[in-house]
Amino acid sequence: MEDAQSPVRRSHGTITLQDRMRIHRQKPVTIWLTGLSGAGKSTIAFELERQLVAQGHACYVLDGDNVRHGLGSDLGFDQRDRHENIRRVAHVAQLMNDAGLIVVAALISPMHADRAMARDIIGAGSFVETYLSASVATCAGRDPKGLYAKALAGEIPAFTGISAPYETPLDPELAIDTATLTPSESVARIFGYLREHFVALAA
């Protein structure tokens, strides 16, 4: 709700979301990938983007590491800054959805409340919470960035899964076990969901 005393008002053009859907020939949606570091979020996000684009869909990945180089470059990793980072990314995703694009957001986003906030900002009908479930042991065994070794050595404070909590999603639209499924198999699961629930993506 807008503040009656504020000089800031929403502006509206004449182009509707339905117009943009016709242009892009798709229904916009945000696939929100959540999971521990090393669970496969970035790998799956960029492979999903590649396959969507190959099929003619306008899609963009908002990767957690990438957005912190600009959009969240002033933020740290304590709970307050993580909340703000997710809020910003969710608003960008909502704007990109409003432009008619498919968004794949890949962020650890460890807290229930923050993921619920993202859903509220983007809109429940356009939000697909996708939990990439891999245990701390599995992710630490991969450790593609060497982060778990540093966290266990005390070099990284508030590291999710080691010294900071990860709240497992209670009722995600999708739960994918990336400890047993390959990235290609994981992407196929997401495609199956999109084809079932977002008819514009049907082959």
C-alpha cells in the first residue's frame, strides 16, 4: 500500500503482461532454486537456462554469486544482509517476470521467512520453490569452491550448514535430490513441472 504522503507513485503504461506474453509466447515464472552451497544450484540454473533458450524461451539466471558483484555488493552475509539480498533479488525477478521473462534464481536463501518473502514479492502463482536437497556431507565432499574446508577451519564465519542454519523447505513445489540425480536429470524434473503447470512451456 502506497503512503498518501509520499511523492513516489507507481506509473503504468499501456502495455499489459498479456501483451508481453504474446510477444514472448510464454508464461513468465520464477524458478527459485534453494539449497546448500555445492548442492548444484548454479550448474542446474545455467543448464535450465540453456535448454529453455534453445527451445525459444526468453530466460535469465539471477545467480547468487553474480548479483553480489553489483546489486548486493554492499551487503555481507549476516542474517540481516542475507534478508536484504533476497529482497532485492526477488524484486528484480518480479520486474523481469512483469517484462514477460522466465527467471531462474539460484540463491542459498536458507531461511523460511526469506523464501516466503520472495514468494510474496514475486507472486505465488509465478513462484516455483525448488529445493535442491544434498546433505552437508555430500556438499562438503564436492566443495567446488573450497568453502567448506575454509568454514571448518574457522576462516568463514556464518557459513550455511556449518556455522549458520539452513531451514529445509517444508512444502516446496519441487524437491530434487541432487546427491543421486545428475544435473541433466534434475533439469528434466524441472521441465516436467513447468510443462505440467505452465502450459505455454509445453513442447
